[in-house]
Amino acid sequence: MSLGPEASITDESTTPTDDAAAERNVGENAIAGRSLRQIAWRRLKRDRVAIAGGIVVILLILVAIAAPLLTRWFGHPIDEYHNDQVDPTLSTPIGRFGGISKDFLLGVEPTSGRDVFSRIVYGAQTSLTVAFLSAFLSTIIGVFFGLTAGFVGGWVDSIISRVMDFLLAFPQLLFAIALVSVLPGTILGLGGRWSRVLVLVVVIGFFGWPYIGRIVRGQTLSLREREFVEASRSLGARAPRILFRELLPNLAAPILVYTTLIIPTNILTEAALSFLGVGIPPPNPSWGGMLSDSLQFYRYDPLFMIIPGGTIFITVLAFNLFGDGLRDALDPKAR
């Protein structure tokens, strides 16, 4: 039996089935590319330690923001004295574990009887405000001078680099103590607490920018010789456009990572200054100030030292874990 031309054409040409179309769609989806943000998020999600640190950081930020509400719902005013909760003879809290009860979730302070929970919550507001604002100031100054030094080079790079070396070698803590001691208690019409917060932000932020400035300078020296920068120059782009449209977006990842890692250092610096008596002035709450007040009572009321010390430890640890995980997630060379 012979087959005509029409029959052969009909037999040889077949229409794709639904299964074949589905397999083709699955293959196309399998090879679909992912953006750098998606890749970084997938890496970060796999790091459970970093995610746990990030959750703690978010909770601390929420606690600092909601400090007035938390104090109203679960605590007492920070400047309210409760002499009935303190032993008049020993000046220590009445009851076990530093006076912890349903009315005082973290106990009371010796001598004064102030609510420890309320002061810890407001201390978080103070410490995080100083840490974030000073880190923001350090980042702005460090990115500007780091970009300028790395891109311009020559004598500009030499001057900026020597300034960074000088500030890194300068005794920051001693200068902060001397500066804070001579400044007036009220600045720009702010109260004593926020005036001192402003001073600490300026001092810590000014002395912190060389750390991120050196990182940005090194990255800029590497990026300015790349092909996309040369292409921008060949198209007639000027220096500001190259700096802010070409180099800065490629520096976003290291800037974000090192800013995250600067924050816990700023928290420790603020706590150290308050511990030495030149940070947040009493009776305003501060974790470092509470540690300083607990020195004379640690034998009789150890929780008064453990609670603010443990809060500082957990906060710094959470920021460091999240920063390390973020650095690994944003590192394109990480396996």
C-alpha cells in the first residue's frame, strides 16, 4: 500500500501534547535567573543564627519605640520612688530575687525602689537612639570621605588617609569624657537627657567614621578601574555621576554590613560613658548608669547588676550575629 504526499505530511507532523508543554514550562522556570537581592535573602534565611539575631534586634527596636506604653501597662514611671519596697535598714529590695513580683516584673532598685523594668525599657530607647544615630552619622561621613579618597587619589587620598589614621589612634574615650564634662547641660533647648544624647551622637559618630571610611576607600580603589567605570568615562560622565550612580550602588552591600557591625560598638561606647558618669545624666535611665549604681549592691542584690549587664550582652550579641550573617549573605564569593 502506497502513501500519498498528503498522508506522509499528516503522519510526520505531530502537535505537542499538554505534557510536553508542561515540561517545557518547567524547564524554563528552572533556569530562570534570580536577582542579587533574592540570592542574598535565600542565603540569609538558611542562617538560623543570623535570623535569630535579627528577630531579637527587631524586638529590641519595638521595645524602644513602645517604651511609654510598656511602662504604662507593665511597669511604673521611671522617676517614681517606692520606699515601701525597700528595707529601711539594709536599703535592699524586700523579697527574693531583687523584689521581683507581679507588680515589679524585674524587681526594684536598692535604696530608691524605682522599677527596674521601666528603666531597662527606657534605657533601651536611649542606647538604641545613640547607637543608630551615631552609626548613621559615621556612615554618611565615612562614605563621603572614603569615596572621595578612593576615586580622586593623589594628595587628596593622602590627606584623608592621614586624618583617618590620626582619628583611629586618638583616645576617643578620654576626649569624650573631657568634652562632655565641659559642655552645658542643655543644648538647643532640649532637656538634659536628649541634650546629652545629641552630644554622644556627635562624639561617637565623629570618631567612628574612619572605620567605615577605610573600607569604602579600599573598595573604591578596586572598583574605579572596572570596565563599567571606564565605559561611563568614555560616554562623557562626570565625576559626581560616576561616584553616586556607578560606584555607590556597588558599595551598598559592604556599607550596609559594616554599618550593622558599628551599632553594637556604639552601644558599648555609650554604656561605658554612662558607667563612668559622663554619659546619660542621672536620674535618666541608662544601662551603663544602672551598672554603675549596682557596684555597691552586687553582693546583696546581684540581679540589679545581672539584668542591665545581661541586657547589654544580649543586645550586642544579637547585632553581631545578624551583622555576620548579613555579611555572609551579601558576599558574592561565599559558598
